[in-house]
Amino acid sequence: MPRFALLSRLNPIAQAAGLCLGATLALSPLAALAQSNTTGTIVGRVEATAGTETQLLIENLATGAKRRVSAGADGRFQVSSLAPGRYRVSLVDGERTLRSQEVEVLIGVSAQANFVEAMERVTVIGGRRVIDVGATENGATFTAKQLAALPVTRNMDGIVQLAPQTAPADPRYRGASFGGGAATENAYYINGFPVTSAWAQFGSSELPFGAIAQAQVLTGGFGVEFGRSLGGVVNIITKSGGNEWEGGGRLSWAPNSLRAKRRDVFYPMTGKPEGATTDGTLRQRFSDSEQDVNSASVFLGGPLIENRLFGFLALEQQRTDSGQTRLSTAGTASDRWGWRDSVETTSRYVGRLDWNLHDDHRLELTLVGDNSTRKDDIRGYNYATGARGDTVNARLRYKNYDTVTPVGADLAVLKYNGQLSDDLSLSLTHGKSVSKHSLSSPDRDVYDSFSGLAPISAPPQNVPAGLVARNNSPFLTNSTIIPKGAKDEVVASRIDLDYRLGEHSLRAGWDRNEITAINNGRQRPGANVWAYLKSSQDPNTPITMSVGPRVAPASGGGFGTQGYYVLKSVFETTTDAGSKQSALFLEDKWQAGKDLQLTGGLRHETFSHTNGEGQEFLRIDHQWQPRFAAAWDVMGDASLKLYGSAGRYAVQTPNQVSERHASRSWNTRQYFTYTGIDAATGAPTGLTALTQPRSPNNELGQVKDPRTLVATNLRPSYQDELSLGFEKAVAKDYNLGAKITYRKLRTAIDDMCDTRPFTQWAARNSVTVSSHWTSTFSCMIFNPGLSNTFLMDLEGPGQYREVKLNPADFSGEDTGVAFPKAKRSYLALDLTAEHPLRNGWYGKVGYTYSRNRGNTEGQTNSDVGQTDVSKTQTWDFPEQMLGAYGPLPNQRTHQLKAFGYAEINAEWSVGANLLIASGRPKNCTGDANPASFDPYAYGGLFYCDGHLSPRGSRGKLPGERRLDLNLAYKPEFIKGLTARVDVYNVTNRQSVQAIDELYEDGSGGYSNTYGMPVGFTGPRTVTFSVSYERKF
């Protein structure tokens, strides 16, 4: 039947599609939706007979949905927009089945079903083809069965690390590095909805591991339907219900008694006077840490209305009971705050409804929840004896708190998929996620400066005789916490159209994103820090108190008459912030010949940021991203494929860029005298102000001028990528491949904090620089190494001048050092061998040789673990670039990844996962020589002992060797039951992941922690589990 007879036969369906489309458009503003491919395709050939129409019937084996299509005159057919799962493809004559095959449809993959023999009835029960001759992207797709059989950690990162060209991010970050990129340069999706961390883009929300139907990990070469990534894409599809009810559950336990001891951290052997008392001694003890992990999960799915409405629900909760030291031996407060006992609970769920309005029209509703809490009870710890205190001195409660717990969200996604004709399909998606973050204490208000949670610095000599200012806060004086009521929201929508025109498969799409932060940022615990001080002069003598006029302590009365006073330090960057993103893309996939497929596409992106006042301060338009790919089925039988791709990829700056730089911020110091000290909290009482709040950099909570914060000709951050490879089926049981990938960063976005280029410009142009400008200038967002134009009020507020600076203008006159262009390149050779699941076993081995070199990691700075994304210290002034070029932190020169599983017999199976990788490059940073090369006294330049020490010149950290194994027992006498043991890091090799790279401390002395580990591979862990699944 002609498919455009649709509206006459399916008016309700047309109305539903129209309503969904209308809601999508009406509910803009929206967010980075599914640059994700949530469906798959079946392609194939039949023997064409002149003058005869050949028909095929496609049936979803789980839901019973059917679609009838006709092959072209050349015998080719293609069926797109199919939900992932198993299908029966039948060659039919009317209602009579001539031949049939079963295939598995994977997201973003073309399953092949070919009928080229005589048309007799033959049923073939099979899986997916060894080689997908149409695929040109780099990466891997994993099914639920594979993930269930392999010994992988049950989270996103565990899946990601199976793919080639991936490496763990710095241990101080969440997420992973793809192809040498930064941990924030990736995109994550669940059922087409973007679940990348909304604030800073580290990691993502997750879901119950057992609810994953398919996981697609793309490390490069992906088409125009994906964007906003320089690294990779993780695309998760959840399980759904079918025509059979199926349910089950899983319990697991990782006992502390079988967990190996964690490595302690020791001071390195420096041989320097600064390390005379610490060299080789204990820095922090972790060997007496404890950790028990218990998890439980259940699921149920099936038909609510047979062949029409299906439901699926999965619940998972993991509880981790742990204890460990909080402070190092360097501190003096371990007797009260040195140990924490924690209970961390991560609760996740997935609910999904699939409504087959008709075989050609489907609605999906997905609900996902991911929330983590941690309860900390803090007590004392004695490093000499290893004893823990009996008294709980503080209790803290966290929820979705970055650096403490995983950060998840609650989301709802509505999706419509419609096959409007044999050649035209439409997909509409809309959703929203909310992530709430909190910190609290059952005992005290963590945001009240007089509650006792405000950290206190009180050397005894600075406190009047007879008084004690005891620090009753478990926080360090430099600690920051999230503000009260912090929340992130993402609203996302997308439209996709696919149309087949002869030998061309045309695709077009649009999305628009809105990401909103509410009360995000950082602030001091207890709202401020108290520091007790004493004047060394006569109390009646005016002394310096931060900036501004001098003040005599005695003028405030109280203990000020004896020279005693107190400093209240406030730091707060609490703000609302917004980011809008949109994209359009077009693609033509052309079957240029019987065995040659060519793909060309173009993607266009924009994004903008608003500050806490709702003012736009950063906008990027016209990010044009052309992409091309080719795949050649050399022999015409899917046994040998040559493929390649070339494309441009871009990434947005995260919402976090609005914090402090563009929004209100407070960094103030206010001085008081006092008449007493609260014995319980340590806070001063009877305060009399000596000064108003003062700020050395003018952070007094004022509105910032959005016109003067960002280069007016800012270009997007993008890179170009080229890849070329082949895949060869060696007999039916083996598959070999090789691929070479090259990536080059073209432009970066970061901030610079150097006044010299502007004052030098002013001098050249006879412009007088006002004191207002010098006191308010902080940092500017720009493109490093390129010509940048700024709007500056050098002569005073509102007196704007356009300041054009070419790369040479950024140099300091005293040093002559200018910014180089941002550089980052990645070259990789991948060799793979795979044995598909046949004869009871599956295995894959991949080797990657790579070089990741440059002068910038990208949006992050793993050299120091900095989390100010796209505002790192890397480009603050040009002298920091001296020696900065070399192997970057995410380089792992050699990587061998091997994993697989085997069914020993009907009851027993084993699995293995092996990683052998080179270590991370090592740096040595310190004080510049001459000192003029560090005009702002940052320290940490690529100098050691007064000599230039280029990036990576200190060798590599020891390599990583990790083997994970499992053993599973499925008794035949209890169908559906599985008992299993997983052993992670069997050899207990706790490799160093990163070290402290600061050799000199900036004061002319040496750091006694240079070379000290800041992260290790986790210790050996044993997990027991039992699961039961049943169809009924």
C-alpha cells in the first residue's frame, strides 16, 4: 500500500505526531538533545526479477511490530528508524514466506540480511554480520549480553575503557579521555537525551547497569548527527518491554575482608633541606581504610497491551560503608577531624513505556533517576597509634556533590518515531532533567558564620590571655562548599528527518538546548573564615589592613586596645547562569556503486552564555563542521572493508564559565575588634568593625560589564580529524582490522589574566589608563595565539575603546615572550582482532600506539588537577608557555586491551578483561629563571632548579597492568539463576595515576611533595553476586 495513504487511515496517529511536534516547538527553549542515534537500520539484497516487485516483511521479535517494504529494481532494500533489538526479515510473496533470517539491530549500525540464493524456504537463525560494511565511525557497540558476561565495573567508565583510544581521566576528575582530549570534551546520552554533567561537563548521569540494552562508545569519525564533542560520544539505549513478561533481580556484595589494602602515601625522597624531616616518611595512611559495598537491583518488563503498549521498570541501589583518614600527617587537627566513617547510597531507576500507535508509529516515554548521597561522621585519628576517636565531632550530609559523590539527575524524555512512507521517517524528542546538589549537617547550619563550621585560624600568640579560639570546623581554612539550593536544569528537544531518494539516504536534523544553573558556584563553609591577628606595633598605631587606609586596632575598643583584632574572609561565587545551544545538520549517504558508499554532511552549531543578571556575555555563531566518509566493500561479500573519514568537530564552553568571571562574586576581607570568644564555636563575639569589606581585586558583589569580558571576535574551539582503516573477515570466526587516526586542535578558548598587552596598547595609542580599570581588570576569555579584539573601558567606566591585539602584541615588553598558537595533536594506530560469539566464546584484542602532543590539554589542566574548565591557568600570561610543548597528560603511548568470555559448558562460564598501558608523562615545574618570566609570581612554570624543563622531559610514570576475571555458575536445575564471583585487579597492582609535579614552591624553596602520588589504581576487590531472571 502506498505509505502516503497514511492520513486517511491513521488520523489519530497524525494528530499525535502533530501534537508532539507542536509541543516540541512550543516548549523552546530547549537543550542538547540527541545528537544521538537511538535507532538502527537493516539493509540487504534480494535477487531482482524484471517486472516483479519483491517484498520483505520486517518483524520485531519482542514487540510483534511489523513493517512491509519493497526492494528496488536492483534488488537492494533499506529499512531505517528501527528500535534496537532482534528482528526477523522475511522474503514474502503475499502472505507466503519464502525465506527468512534473524538479525540484531544495533544503534548506529546497519544489520545485513541478504537473499541471493534460489527462493526456497530456508530459515536462518543468526546474529549480526562479522563486518558492517557501511560503518565508518571509530569505536565499539556493546550489547547487554556482552556487558553482563564481562568483568567490568558496573558504570559508564567501565564501558568506556573497553573501547580503543580511551584512557582514564586524571584521578582528580570524573570521566575519561577520548583520543587525547580533555575529560570535559565528551558527550553522553541516554535514549537520545544529553546527560553530560550540566555545570562543568565532567562525566554524566547514569542508570541501573542491568537496564542497559546497548552502549555505543564512539571515539571518532562520527557523523553530523553527533556534535558538541572533541573527544567521544557515549550513547546508551535502555531496555524496554516486549510481548513476554520478564523479571528478575540481582544481589551483590564486595566485602572489606577480601579487599586488598590501599597503598599509603609517603613523602618522596627529595634530598633537599626542605625535606630533611619528611623525606620517606608517611604523608597519609590509607592502608587501614575499610570498605564494604552492597547492591540490589530488580527489573520487570512486559506487555500492558499485547503488540501495542509495553512497560519496563528497573531499580538499583548501591550502599558503600567505608572509613578512612581525612587529613595528612602535615596537619595538626587529626586529633579531632582526622577520620571519617561514611555511608554512600546511590539510587537509580529507569521506567519506560513504549506505545506502538501503529506498526509505523511509536511513542516512547523514558524516566531515569540517578541520585547519590553520603553521610560522613567525622572523628579523631591518632597517627602514632592508628586509633580512632570514640566521639563523633561533626556530621556532614552530601547529595549529588561533585568531588564527594557521583552527580546524577532525574530526567523525563518523550520521543516519537514515525515511518511516514517507505522512504520518509520522522523523529521528535523532548525532555528535561533536574540535578539538585546539597550539603548539610544535622547539628549546625553549614552556611552560618557563627555556627562553628566556619574554619578558624588562631595561633595562640594571636589570642588574648585566658581565651581559647578552638577550631570547631572539620573544614580546612582554604575549603569551599557548594551554595545552598544549588541546582542544574537541562531542557532538550530535537527533530530528525530521514528520506531515501534513489541511491541517496538523506538526513536532516535540528536541536536547541537550554542549560540553567541556579545558585551554583562555591563559597566558604560557614560563610567565611575567621583569622585571629595581633598587631606587632602599638595598638594606637594605624596598620595596613588589606587595601585602603590604615587603621589602628585600638580605635575599635575591646581587645583592640591590646592590639588584638580578627579578620573575616568571605569568598563566594554563587550565581545563576544560563547557556543556550542549537544545531542544524544535513547529510547525504550515497550508494555510489554496488560496493561503494560515500557520505557527506554539514553541521552548524551556535552557543551562548548568560551571567547571573541574565546578560549575554559570550556568543559563538556559525560553527561550520563539514564531515566526509567513505566505505568500500572490496570483494562485494562483506569480507573486506576499506573505510575512512575526515571531519571537523567543535565543543562548547560549559555553564561553569559564567561563575566568577562574568557574574557577581565576593572576595572580601573585613577587620573587627572583639570582646570575647564563643567557647563552643570559636567565633569572636562583641564585634566592632574596623573597616568596611575590602577586596584586593575589587570583588565586592558588583554587576560586571558583559561587554568587557570576552574577545569580540571569539572563534569556536574546534579540531580536525582524519582516519583511514580496513576490516577483514578471516574465515567466519575471526575479524582483523587496522586503523590510523590523526586529530589536530585548530582553536582553543581559555582566559588570560595579563594586563601588560593592554597597558602597552594604551601607551602606543596615547591612551591614559585609569585607576578604575587597573583595579577591576581580572581575566579575559580569548583565543590563545590568534589575533583578538576586545572592548575595554581603559579610561574609565563607560569609555569604551576597541583594542585589537595580534599574537605578537600579547608579549611582555620586559621578556619579549608572546603566546604561541594553541597546539594539540593526536596520532594513533589501532590493530584489532575479534572472534564473534560463536562456538561458545567471544573475544577481542586491541592494541593502540598513540602520540598526544601539544602545549594545552584542552579545556582542563591535569598538570595541577584544575577544575576551572576553559578558565585554566595555562594561558594566564605568555611566559607560562615556555617549555609547555610536549607529551600531554592523556598520552598512553602503548595500550593493549583484551576482553572476552567463554561458556565452559551449559552451567559454567568465565570472563576476562585485561589492560596493559604505558604510564602518564611526568613533568617538573617550579620557579622561572629569570624571575621576570613569572611576572605575577604564579610558580609552577616549566622550570626546575633554574633550568628549562620541557613538558614530559622527566619520563613516564610506571605503566598500568590490570587483570579482571569472573566465574559464573548457572545450575540447570534452577533455570534463570546465576551465581558469580568477579575479581578486579587480580594481581593487586596499584599503579600511580598522577603525581605532584611542583618542584619549587614559589618562595625560593623546594617542595617536599614533588613526585608524591595523588592517585592510584584501586586495590584488588572481590564481588560476589547472585541473580535470577525468568520469563513468564
